Amino acid sequence: MKVRLTAIALIMSAPFAPTVFAQSAGSEVQRDINQENRIEQGLQSGQLSTKEAARAERGEARIDRMESKALKDGNLSQEEASRIQRAQSQESSTINKLKHNDVTGNPNSASSQRMQDDVQRNINQQQRIEQGVQSGQVTNKEASRLERGQARVDRTEARAGADGHVGAREQARIQHRENAQSRHIYRDKHNNKAH
């Protein structure tokens, strides 16, 4: 009886195989959201300085590029997912080390406030991408392009905060990239393409 039920379950799930790829892409994006939340929390608590957050954003950019490359063909293989998960685990460890070293930040400084705003916007954008992947509004190929856009935003934040300070002009540059990314996410979610 169990053998027949297992066979039936396998046969029934075959038509839904592409959904497995979408869920994998969504779970990778969810982990991006979790890491960005940890960066923002570190900035807000003073556990991360602006410079440390910029270093973490550089790592997030690398992961976003990996995700973009892996999803470019529309599929996320188990090998690609494993490679991304390893990179995310390494970045998680880096964030943890940065949050628990002797360096502290001033969460009330203008620079930290700017970085906090930008990281919060990253979280919002990643959540929109994940929601689109989960709902089927965003295909894996579209997710690839959107993750490449997120990588550009993260790199811009990393460059801006590399010296430990994010100025008003630097934030304007970041916001310009974020606005463009927001339009891309909206377009991909509403272009009537589906998985």
C-alpha cells in the first residue's frame, strides 16, 4: 500500500516539477532577506559600524551575482543551489563576526541612518522579488535579472560606506539605483509572464 501511494505521489508531482525550481529560487531570496535583516539590526543596535555594514553589503552583492548567474538559464540546479547556500553560510559567519568584534557603530549618526535606510530598502526589494517568485509573477529568468540589479545596488552601498561614511550625495546615487530596481521589479511582476 505504501509503495503504491509513493508511486502515485511521484507521478502526481511530475507535472509540478518546474515549481520546485521556483521554490528553490524563493528560498535563496528568503535567505538574502534574512541576511539583510541581520545587517540592519546590527546597524540599529550599534553592533555594526557603517564600514562593517558596507563590507557585509559587498558580500551580499557577491551572493546576488551568484544567484543571477545560476538562474540565467531559468533553472536552479541542486549543485548551483548548494554553491549559493555555502556562500550564504560563509556570509552569515562574516556578519556574525562583524557584529561580535570590538568595533561599534553609532546608530544615531547621519551616516548610519542613511545606511539603515538603504538596507531597509534592500529588504523591501528582496521581499518583492521573493513574493513574485512564490506567486509565479516572476520567472526564474526574471529573478536572474532582478538579482543582478540587487547586486548593483549592494555594490553601490558597499562602495559608499567603504570609508566608514555615507554622505548625502552617495545616498542619492544609491537611491537612484534603488528606484531603477524598483521599476524593474514592478515591470517583471506585472508583465503577465508566468512560470
